[in-house]
Amino acid sequence: MDERPQLGLDELSEIWWVLSPEDRFDGFRLLAPDEAETFFTSLDAHDQADLLLALNPSERRLWARTLAPDDAADVVQAVDEEHRSSLLSMLDEVTRREVSALLAYEEDEAGGLMSSRFARVRPDMTVDAAITYLRRQAVSTIEPETIYYVYVLDAEQRLLGVISFRDLFSAPGDRAIREIMNTNVVFAPDDMDQEHVARLFAEHDLLAMPVVDARGVLKGIVTVDDIVDVVEEEATEDIQKYGAIEVLEEPYLRIGLFSLIRKRAGWLMILFAAQLITAQVISAYTDRLAQAIVLVSFLPMIISSGGNSGSQASTLVIRAMAVGEVRLRDWWRVVRREVAVGLTLGLLIASLGIFRIGGGHVLGEATQVAWGLLGTIVSLSLVSVVIFGSLLGSMLPFLLRLARLDPASASAPLVATVSDVTGLLIYFTIATSLLSRFPG
């Protein structure tokens, strides 16, 4: 009799992320059998792989065979090459063939997301015959992933149409399937990028989508729960890129310290090198700053305004591109909008700058430059840098998309760094020009 203390499912879920690999394994072994199965299927592929490798061979085979083919493929991809053949050998023959077929696709393609288990019927069946056939499929060893939709295939397994279960059960029993099927099927090619697949789901509000090859043969289906994972993954990658970090292939707490440093160091050094130009620009205008030291006090305000406006613009455009609201051909419309927005925002910020300078004059702050001339320099600079920052932030994603790169690479730190350098040049150019004309 097993007298081990039982651990609750909720308790283990709550502390799972802080446990060491050994404690995770011990905690999993303390779960009741039904809770252990629920917990195992709720884990991500990396955690499932870790647990499987920690189990003895007989238990490993048992748990590996609880996974659907698409989930088993994710687990196999999550382990090192040396363990993949061993895990594949744990699966039954049918599942092993299905998993091997899925592994032939890239992880981020529709074929890599799909399940090869779906409900299917022939077009010449009657409704009653189809229902009987589907009942046999539901209790067979190849249980369908989902039964929201039934797919109609010809003898060569080409996709002809689709029927919802509601329509199937509400149709007269003697009607032929071809008479009630919907032939206007939304499908994904097996090599379609997962981000585009997610967009199709959102556009058509689907629960499952068929995946076909170049000949129209139905290879599998992608379900909405798979797409939820895709959306989360894509959002995570975009956020990491936008933070000037190389994409992490593993969860934050799982990735090695050296790998984490390497992922962050590259962009950080590039941005530092770019900031050296800022120091060079300031150095070039040292003499002018010495003559009007008050200009230095407004440097942070000038350069941060350009960087902030650029970051705002790039965030809006990158997101609009991601959801299909903005395309390459819309670049001129974006330019016109950002010039108008940048001008308006620049004038608003400039008014605050003038208020600050005027307030200092009223309070008797001493400056080497007449307060009216200083206000003109600062206000013109603010308007100019905000317009330039807005244009830079909005156009950089377009340039990256044109170069077939991810627009999310137009990170906020990159936009801010470039805006800093150009903001300084704009500020000092305006200041030098006006001070040389109006030296008093």
C-alpha cells in the first residue's frame, strides 16, 4: 500500500516555478493519479520533457503515450538530439509515424502546429451513415483532436468541404453529405507562417482550421488552443525585440546565465557605441556651450522629447503592422499623419518649455542669453526634434519590413538612441545659428 503523503494539484501549480528540478519531480510523484494526468497535460513542452527524462523507462513510456501527436512532437523538439530517438521509441507505432511527419515541418509553420487526428467523412455518405462512422472514429485508437467540424475528403484525401456538427445533426438522415457541406473552406497551407495562421483565426473566428499541402490533401488541423500559444509566443518575441534583446528560446528562469548575458550584450554594446556619437556631438559644441552654459540645462528635455515621441510612433506602427492595419503601401499616409501629430505635440511641449523659461525670467534666474532668444531656441528645437522623432519612429518599421526584417527590431532603445544624436544636432544647430545672428 502506498502511504506517501498526497500533494494537491493547486498547491503544486502554485509553487512549481520556484522548485528545483529534483523537487518538481518529487512533487509530481506525490500527486494522486488523476491529478497527475491533469497536471502533466497542463505543463509546457519543456517541463513535460524534463519530467519524462526523470522517470524510469516504464513510467516514461506510460506518460509519453498520454500525449496527443502534436504535443508529443513539441516535447521531442524540446529535448536534446541525444534523447529524441529514445522518446520517439516510447510511442506506439501509429503515433510515432504521426509525430515523425509533424517533425518534418518547421516549428513556426502551420504543419508544425497541426494535429493529424481529425473527424473525416466521404461526400457520398448519408447523414446517418456519417454519424455512425464518426461514432466509431471517436472511440477508435485514433481519436480526433476535436469534433467541432467534420471534414469531407475524396478518395485521395483532398479537402472538398466542411460541416459543423450542428449542421450534421440537424440535417435529415437520408441527405447526402455533399448536399449539406460547405465548400467555401478557410484553410492554411502547410508551410504558412504561424503568425499568418493566427491572423486567419482572428479574421474568421474559427475553432479549428484545416491544413493542406500543395495538392490540396488535408494533412491535419490547427485548433484554437494551439493558436493561443502562438499568439503568446509571438507577443513575447516582439516584446523582447522591442526591448533590444535577442529572442530567448527558453523561459527566462530556464535559460543559462551566460546565454542571457549574450542575448542582451549585443544590442547593449551597439547602442552604447551609438551613444558615443552623442558625446562627440557635445564635444564639438563645447565652445558654444561655454559661452551660453544655460543651454546645457535644457539638453535632457530636448533629447528625451525626441526619443519619447519616436518610441510612441514606432510602438503604434509596429502594432498596426502586426495586426494588418498598416501595410507597406500606406507609408505616405503614415508620414502625413506623423508630421501633423509631431507638429501638434511639439507645439504643446514647446509651450511648456516657454512657460518654464518665462517663469525663470520672472523669478530672476540669471542667464547669458536673453530669455526671449532662449525661449525661441528651445521651442524651435522641441518642435523640430518631436517631428523628427515621430517620423523616425514611424518610418523605421517600414524600412525593416522593406528589407524583409521583423519591424519589431525597431526597438524603443534604438529609436531613442538615434533620436538623441539627431536631437542634439538639431538643438545645437538652431542654437548656434540664432546666437550668431543675435549675440545679445
